[in-house]
Amino acid sequence: EELQFELNKQDLLFQKCLRGRLEREAIRRRELQEKKEADERKRKAALDNAFDNEVDRLLEYFEEGFAIETADAYGSTLLSEAAAGGAEDCIQVLLGNGADPNSIGRNKRTPLWRAANAGYAGAVQLLLRGGGDPRTPDEGGVLPYSVANGAEVKMLLECWDVSSTESLRKSIAASKQKMEKEREEKEKKQTMELQEGLEVAERKASVARVEVAKLRKLVADYRQQQAGHAQKGEEARMQEVGALLQRSEDKLQSAVRIHQDLEWQVKRARLKLRDFECKLRRRKRKDGEAVAEPDRTILLKDLVDVVTKDVGGKRKEDGRWPLVFDATGKAATFFRYSGAAFFDIADLAVLTVSEEPEERRRLLLALLKHLKYGGEVVVNLGDDLSKMSIAEEAFNAIQCGFFSTFLERSVLYSYLLPRRFMSLVPPELVDDYAELMFEDELLAKFVLVFVAGVDAPSPEVLEKECSAFYTVLVRDPEAEAELDEEG
């Protein structure tokens, strides 16, 4: 009867968990769809605003973070729409903010082609002065002059000196190069400032480290002297040395605290520098690549070296926790028996709603243990990336907002500093997790891994849902060959 009661209890818990998970996934999908639809509405509205010359609304659109080169499905940009509508104010704003005057839209028509075809002389003049090239035809080979509507527009195009276009294009290119150079110089300056901050912090920590070593030696000497006087029965000398020992121990305790603070400042400065450099690399990679791809593609045999040991330091250099894609499921099997703290996503879902305190703490205790000893915590998402939301809830059950904090690495600026870190430790386990037990060297070896039993997602999914992770695609030639044979 007790067994049946327990089984019924587990079944009810599972059903509750399943309903909750389905509801959460439905809400998440709905929210993603709503956001996508809202962004699409804003994009269409912005294109309409550009056409209708509504500058204020267009500026509001940019303030929300949308790109100056926003375009419709055919590639027609905001500038192209403004040109088609003769929206001179919008054209000036867009050109002034770096919009491409020769962007190619539907039927390979440029903004100048559309303005000429619509007969807007003012728009044509602005585009010509902004670098628009009257020699660029549409997909049918028709030039802007050939479709120019109105005598004034035709005269502008006919009388325009194309050498001016070349000069303007060179000037625009030079301006862009100048802006790029200024950006690079600014980034270089920021990098140097962060490097200098790190060097200063390291020097201060080094001085503090030497001071701690001196005081420890002094304390050891006084203790040895005190022991010698005790053996000889020299009470007066014992008391004299005891007073010196007490003062030295107090100084040592203070010096250790100062040294700890300085070491944490070093770690913070180092991480800030690394994160900034990582941000620059991502920006450069984004500028150079049209399609998002996994950060690494590896063989199954290299899983330990790349994800766990981080041979070469690329994962550490990137700064994000790894998300491993492996359609064969072998990566998950490896981690399950590797000694890592391994959680199937279904387990995390049950733990989150469990009525047993010990069960609810399993994830927290696993994190504490492997942070303390420099191990791995692995979450197996199965074959559904959307289940990341379940992992998010499990982490947030530990502390509100803990998941996003951990992913953003601000955890390394706060929680991984032992004094803050201790706030996560349950009162009854404080003795097992004293501040000094968390060593920087071991903390640096800790890794949180997410594994998904899927092949590389689409570029859109990678860009929108996986950008917070260091994505690793695992290839197993033997397994792929077997699948090909079965197919």
C-alpha cells in the first residue's frame, strides 16, 4: 500500500509537471510568435512611414534598435520606399545616417530608379547628391533615365555629371572607412584601458601577496618561539611573544582580506577584458559572415578536449557556456557516465515542483559541489531546444533571475566571489562550504554544459535562440554512415 501510494504520488507529480511544462511551452511559443509578429508589424509600419515622409515615427523606430537598412522581403529598403514616395525629409535623414543610396530592391531597382520612375525631382536630386548612381539599371537593363517621369527629372539625370557620382561614391567610401577607423581606435583605446586596469590590479595583488607571505612567516616564527619558551618554562617570554603573535595574526587576517579583495579585482578586470575582446570578435565575425553557424564543429572523440578540458582555451576565450548539438545522442551518453552532475530535462522539471526539500536542492547542491571542485554540470535537453525554458525555471527556482545571471557571466563578478557565493548555501551546509574552500583555480575549471540531441539548427534559430551559448556541433562519421545506409 505504501508503495502504491508513493507511485500514485509520483504519477500525480509527473502529470502536474507535464501540464505545467506544456503550458509553459505554449506560452513561450505564443510569446515568441507575438514578438515576431510585432516586429514584422513595426517593420512594415516603418516602410510605410518612410514612404509617407513621417520622420518622427521613423526616428522612433530607430530608437528601438532597428537597422537603418531595414528592408521588405524583396530587399527594398527604407530609403527605397522614401524615394518611391518622394519623401525628401526621410531621404535626408536616411542618407545622413549612412543608408546605402544604391541598395538593390525588388526587380533590382535602386532608390534613384524608383524616384525617377515616380517623377519626384526633389528626391532624385537628393539621391544624386547622396551618391545614387544613374548608371545602375534594373533587372531588365532599363536605366533610371529611360523611365524618368517628367521633364525636370529627365533634365536632372541628363545633365548630371557621372564623374560627380564617382567622386561622391569615393567620398562615401572614405567616410565609412573613417568611421570604421574611428571605431577601431575607440575599441583599441577601450582594450588598452582594460589591459592597464588589469595590470594595475595584478601589481596591487602581487604586493599584497608578498605582504601576506611575510606575515605568515612572521606568525610561524613567533609560534615557534612561543613553543620554545614553553618548553623552557619561560612564562614572561611566552607572554611577550604571545602579544607579538596576536598582533601579527590580526595583521595577517587583515592582509588576507585585502589580498582576497585585490585578487577578486584582478579576476573581475580579467573577465571584463575577456568579455570585451569576445564582444569585438563576435562583431567582426558578424560583419564578415552572412549566415550564422555553430561556433565549433568537432568530432565526437574531441568532445572532452573541446568542451570539458578546453584545450586551446577557445571556449574560455569566448566566455559563454557550451551548448552541444549531437543528433546521435552519444555526447549525452558520454556525459551521463563521465562523473559530471547530469540532469535530464525531465528530472529538472520534476525537481522544480517537488514537495521534498532535498529533491528541490539537487541542482543547487550539484552546482555548489562542482564549483567547489572544478567539475561539470550537464543538462540534457533531449531532442527539443525549446525545453531550455524548463532549465531556466529550475535555475530561477534557486534564486530569482539566476539563469540569466549565470548565462551573462555576471555570475563571475558576483556569485563566484566567495562572500557573495555563500548566499546560495543552505544554512545547514555552511560548514561544508566555507569561503576559503572556493579556490579560483578550481572555479575556473567549472563548466555548465547543455546538450541537445539535434543536428545544427537553422541559422535563424542559432541567431535568435542560441546566441547566449558557445555552440558546438558534434560530428560522428561512423554514425552518419550508418544512418545513410539505413536511409
